[in-house]
Amino acid sequence: MITGAGRGIGRAIALAFAAAGARVVVNARRASDIEAVASEIERETGGEAHPVPGDIASPDDVDRLYREATARLGGIETLVNNAGRFHWGPFLETSADDWHGVFAVNVHGTATVTHKFLPSMLHGQFGRIINVASTTVGRFGAPNFSVYAASEHAIIGLTKCLALETAKAGVTVNALCVGLVDTEQNEQARAKIADHQGTNPDAVKQAFLNSIPMGRLVTVDEVAAGAVFLASREAQAITGICLDVAAGRGV
Ligand SMILES: NC(=O)c1ccc[n+]([C@@H]2O[C@H](COP(=O)([O-])OP(=O)(O)OC[C@H]3O[C@@H](n4cnc5c(N)ncnc54)[C@H](OP(=O)(O)O)[C@@H]3O)[C@@H](O)[C@H]2O)c1
């Protein structure tokens, strides 16, 4: 079960799981995107993919997501909480609506989805929960990222506590922390920062590249490989960690 799988990192994770033989449910708000991803999975891998649209910030949508996912696939063994909302801006220009909106998706949404899917994992004594978070502002701080960084730190805090709660129940809970990944969200971030700084997105991209030890952005396929590893049987002793797929950032 992968949230936010209509494009970017979530789409790549869904394709990688299907290529590894998993039957997948793909979720995002825009139905046309996840229908296209499900068709792509069936075409490219011959696997089974079920699109279920819904907003993870809506408890009713999450309820329906859970019912439809389990009706189609039975018990869900692996949950990838990938859907996220980005925000960038100086703290004093960050409104109460910004705080509520970002936390509604990144924190409450992640917790609500996990709340739904965890009980059957505990019942089956097997489960993998993978929470996609940020290396740069999930483990560290950066100016103008207050609300987004607070939400990404919260995801990592949730990950660690839940890992300890489920440690004896065959369920692992890990954060997949990503650096700067070449996706639509990252492109929007570059445009917003450029606008604010009176520069252009290419200059912002160059500044990003200068801050990455490997001097390049991470690809969505590299992130997806990390997710498949965390879900594997070989990773059964790994819980409560942040696996950084970040081209050397955060070291
Ligand atoms: N790209 C980076 O450099 C970077 C860095 C650090 C962390 N991350 C994290 O990695 C994750 C994926 O990022 P990305 O770059 O792939 O983002 P993206 O390109 O913007 O894709 C986000 C996906 O999530 C879906 N989504 C957004 N809000 C949702 C909601 N409320 N309910 C359900 N689905 C929702 C979007 O589709 P709809 O709009 O149709 O719902 C889309 O399919 C996010 O959690 C992000 O914070 C990314």
C-alpha cells in the first residue's frame, strides 16, 4: 500500500514493489494519475495494481482506502507512507493555515493511515511500515523550512516510538529519509525559493548541487530501492532507523 503514488517517489516505489513481485494498491488524490500508474505497472511488470483515490488528510477517505485496499488484496503487509505536502517560507510569513495544512497531511495523515493498517499487521505478526521523510530537514534544520521541517521531524519521532511499540510483534517501522530528489515537488521548491530570492530556479538548483557531497540529485529509483530493501525479509532486524538515500547529505 503506497500513498502519494501518482507521481515522483511514490510512483517509483510502486513500480519497484511490483517488479519485485508484490501486489500493490496505489493512492493519491488525483484518480487519473494513479490509474495511469496502475496501468503502467500492469503493462511493464505484468503485476497487479489497484488505484484507490483519496486524501490522507481526510479520515473518511482513509477509512475508504483501508476498506477498498483490504477488499482487493486481503491483509496489507507493507505500508509506505509517502504522501507529503511541502512548504517553504520565512517563519513570520508562515500562517496558521500553513501549519494546519502541512501537519494535516504529513503528520495526522501519516498517523491516520498507519492507525488503520497496523492492527492487521499485529494480528498477522508481520508488517513493514516505511515512512518517507527528509534527511535535510527531518534530521536537521534549515532556514525558512520551519513548518515542513517540524512535520518531517514529527514523522521520524512517530517512526521511532512505533518501532519500539511493535518490536516484539514482527512489525518493523522505519523512516526512508531522502535528500534532494528530482521530482515535481523539488522543482516547485526551487521555483519558490528562486522567486523569493530574486534569482532563477537554475541558480537554486546549482546551490542545491553544491551542498550535496556527490554533487547530484538522488533519483526516484534509488529511493525506491531503499524502500524495497526495508520491506524485505533480509531487513527484519532493522527497525526504528532513518535510512538516508541522500547522496551523502546528512553525513
Ligand atoms: N523530492 C524531494 O526532494 C523530497 C525531499 C525530502 C522529502 N520528500 C518527501 O518525499 C515524499 C514524496 O515526494 P515527491 O517529491 O515524490 O512529491 P510529489 O512529486 O509532489 O508527489 C507527491 C504525491 O503525493 C500525492 N499527494 C499529495 N498530497 C496528498 C494527500 N493529501 N493525500 C494523498 N496523496 C497526496 C500527490 O498526488 P495528488 O496531488 O494527486 O494527491 C503525488 O502523487 C513526500 O513525503 C516529500 O515530503 C521529497
